Amino acid sequence: MSALSPSGSLTERAAPHALALFRVVVGLLFACHGAASLFGILGGAGGTGATVEAGSWPGWYAAVIQLVGGVLVLVGLVTRPAALISSGSMAYAYFSAHAGEGLWPIQNGGELAAMFAWAFLLLIFTGPGAWSLDGLLFGARRADRQAAGAASTREPSAA
């Protein structure tokens, strides 16, 4: 049964909206990390009040991915590609900066990197949910393609 079906359960109907809220919160939190590192706001890089040096590897590049990827995910624009790059950057951060310090994220300080990596991985597969620029800009075309695909797979009616 479709999530948009009036006869669907409340959870089925609410699912795209809950997914959109999840996407907005994850995108906002990720963008805040990038803004803090790039501009020294919200406590700055690592809570020091400082910024990362422009062009420094990997900190500056990670901060740019966090800011840009977070904003794109927040507004739901090119959500899947933005989530893919963001998830990959957090997986890289986890394995390069945290995994060597202990087996579990709670031991090695990598909880945030792990959570962001998995949250973005989820968004790659689910898409943006409701209230996204992807849906606004590309939703009608996607619906047309799906309808055309469904029509081509139907058997011709007997006359």
C-alpha cells in the first residue's frame, strides 16, 4: 500500500515526513560542523574557537564537505550524491582518525563519525523524503518516467 494512500496506516502516511525531518536534522548538524571549522563559529574547530587552515589536508576539505554536503542534504537537493560523498568522508574520518585508537567507537571517540556515516548511507538508499528540492525540481519528471515504465510493462488489453 502506498504511503500516500488515504487508507494506509498513520505510520505509512507519516513515513516520508519523518524521513524528511531526519534528513533536515542530519543535514543541519553536519553543516554546523563545517561552519564551525571553516568560520570559527559555534565553538570553532574541535571546540577551540579556531578555524582550520585553508587548504589543509584533511581538515579543510572535510569541513567544506560538511558545510556543502550538509546544506545540500538539509534542503534536499541532489540528496543521494551529497549523502554519498558525506558518508564516504565520515567513513574515511572514522578509519583514519579513530579506528586505530580502539575497537569500538565509544572507546576511540568515533561515535559522531560513525553515526554520520550510517545516517548518510541510509539517505543514499531512501532518498530525501518529503519537502525536498529534489522532489520539487525533479519529482514530476520522475513520476512521468515511472508511469511510462509501468505502462510499457503492462500487457496489451484484449479487444
